[in-house]
Amino acid sequence: MILTVLGCDGSYPGPGGAGSGYLVECGPDVLWVDTGPGTLGALQTHRSLSDLTAVVITHEHPDHRSDIDGLAVAIRFGPFADHERIPVFAPAGVRESCYFAEWDVFDWRTVAGGDSRGLGQVRLSFSRTDHGPETLAVRLDGDGACIGYSADSGPGWSLAALGPDIDLAVCEATWPAEHEGNGGHMSGRQAGASAREAEVGELLLTHRAPWAPPDVVAAEAAAAFGRQVHQAMPGARYRVAERRAVPLTSPFESPAGRR
Ligand SMILES: [Zn+2]
């Protein structure tokens, strides 16, 4: 299973950045997980939109959702008009928050915490987090590997709620520890503690606020996790396998690059 960071800025895109979005590739299964602003464009530097087999949207906040409307336009009017309706897994309320919600271009599938769905070779399992609107963390199991993605959450939820044996946790770490208590989000320290509690293989920090100092957030996360952490960057790719996430620094090392 390969994870590509499309965008990773917390709550709004910083200069040249993008909101939350990830590409997960597992054999023939190509998933766009969170459709934040700027991630539709980034997605197309890695895969054709016609390759998409599913979309997952964790909650209705615009920094995780807004580009789904761009995909709706591409499917309805673009070169993919004959594409089958793409399944979109999302909690209640997400569809209604989309501008083109009434267009018949997606196969909307409402999910809730505790739900599990099979999709090709991938199994999706959802857990409701500690955030504003209904927000679902998602566990993706496929090809013997597991990714656990926190979506947005405050410290009232833990990665452990996604179950054991997570090889790579992609966890929000919005700000330094001095901002803990602002609500709805975790600091790097809290993300590290959550990853340690869940005994994950490796930790990728994401959703950092554009104003937050990256080195401070990462250092506090590593201290709490007890090991090195990765910091999400747009375009970063990881091959996820047993207890490991190997960075794929060159596109020529990745399956997408060999196509
Ligand atoms: Zn949010």
C-alpha cells in the first residue's frame, strides 16, 4: 500500500500549500482520502482522475472537503463523463455541504463510527473522533499493510480506537503543546502520546497549522512517541508495510513512476 501526501496544512492552506488530502494506492484500488483545497490538482500529478475507485471524506469542514465539487465538475463535464459513479464514503452532513450535492455523479455512502466497508482489496473501518461536526478517523487495511488516519481530532480520542497493528499512523498535530486546550485538535505532543498508546509502527505528523513551528511540533511529538517521526510534505510518498513506512523520494522508485 502506498500513501502520497497531496496536502497537509491545518485548517487553511499556507503559502503555496493545500488542505488535507491523501492518495492511497493498493493494487487496482486508488483512493482519495479527504478532498481539501488544492488536493484535486495535486492528485492529478500522480494519477488520472479516471483511475479513482473511491473517495473518503472524513468530515464536512472545507479544509478536508472543498475539492470534491471540482471532481463533480470533472465527472459531469470533463473527459470522464462516462465514468461509473465513484463511491464516496462520508459521515452524514457531508453531501449536504457540497455545492453540487444534487448532481448524480457520485455513489454517496453514509458511514458512521464503528462501520466497516470492503472496497476491492481494501477494508475501511471508521471511528468517530473528538472534533466539531461528526468526524470519522479511518483505518485502511490492504495488501497486508495498515494505515490509520486520525482525520481531525482533539485529545479526547486516540489512535488506539482504530485497533491494533497500525503500520503507519497519519495523525493530526496542529500546533505546539503550548496551545493545548484550544479544542478540536491535537498538539504534536498529544499526537505522539496517542501513537505510543496505540503502539503504531511509524508516525506521520500532518495538519500542522501554517503558523506553527514545524521543528517544535515534531520534537514534542518524537519525545512523546519515543521515536523518530515523519513530517507530512506535499508530494511525499511512503510504501507502507509491516511496521514500516519507507519514503519513496523519487517518482521513479514508485509504481506510479513506472507506469
Ligand atoms: Zn475539521
